[in-house]
Amino acid sequence: MKWLQDGVQKWRRSRALAGLRDPQFAFLWDQPPAGEYVSLDCEMSCLDPKLAEIISIAAILIKDQRILLSETWTVLVKPAGQINPASIPVHGLRHQDVQDGLALADALAQLLHFIGPRPIVGYYLEFDLAVINRSLKLGVALPNQAIDISGLFYDRMVSAHRPEVDLSLSHILLSLDIPDLPRHNPVNDALLAAMAFLKLRV
């Protein structure tokens, strides 16, 4: 019934594009390149998804079983408001550190062109994507498939009859024999998520 699936996909695409406020991003609904993913991480001004502003982003291309570090995109973003002092010890970014960052709209436009229609990989992606979707104001949510490594790890543990699962990143990395890196650096966090993803999809 491929013809039916194709028809449904075209209908969903046209319906989504009808609500898209900025047609320059219509490419997000294209067919993603086979075997390609983008690992994403954002650092935020605070931990409330309704108030948080993006202050740094990193994205790394994954192709088949390879992490293409040469295809890494990262940027600092200048927030409209202040960075919550409680979050500064976490990511190490002060207000003055991001004053030369890109405007949010420019940063997100570059990010979407980097990601394209590829599936997005990350650790607890829900928070990052909630802030990105709120900030984009596209009229519709990003259509990209979201693949959370915590969910993949949980599924693996449940299939191994271990329903009580520690989903902390430290435990996931230890279980997968992945070397840890300094955290809350968006490039490092995106790289760790990419490595975990490749191990979990084997």
C-alpha cells in the first residue's frame, strides 16, 4: 500500500505547509537524506522552558555509522533578557560572554538550514525542542523526527527485562562504555549524544 502511504504523507505535508508562516523553511518537510541525522544540544538562560532563551547551540552531522566532526555547527546567541545567575555555574556563560552572539532569529535560521529535514538526536530533547519551537514562531512545530537517547536506552533496558532504569547521562555513558567529556558544553554534549545514539542503534 505504498501509494496510500505516499498519499497520506503528501496530504500531511501540504497541510503543514499551509500553516507555515515563513515559506523559506518549507525544505524541512522534504525527504531526509538516507542514513543521516543531526545531534543537537542547546544551552539555555534558565531551566524554565516557558521562559528560557537559547544562549548557545551545537549541531553535529551523523552519516550512517560515522560522526562527522568536520560537519559541526556551533554558535553563541545573544539573549534579549538576562541569564539566570543560577544557570551560570552549569554552562559557564555569563551575560557579557554572549553579547557578541548572533541574534536569535539569525541563529535559528542557520540551524534549520544545517539540520534540514534530517532526524534530530539528543539527550532529553523535549526541553530544547520546546524552546526552539516557541522561539521560531513558524506557526507549526518542527516536523523532524526527534530521537532521544534516553528513550532508546530505556527501550534497550526494558527489552533486557530491567524496567528500573537509571536514565542519567552518566549512567548511560558508563553502560555503553563511552568516555565522558566536560558537560554543558554544547559541542561536547552533542558529541556524547551522537556516540550514544550510534551504540544504541546497533
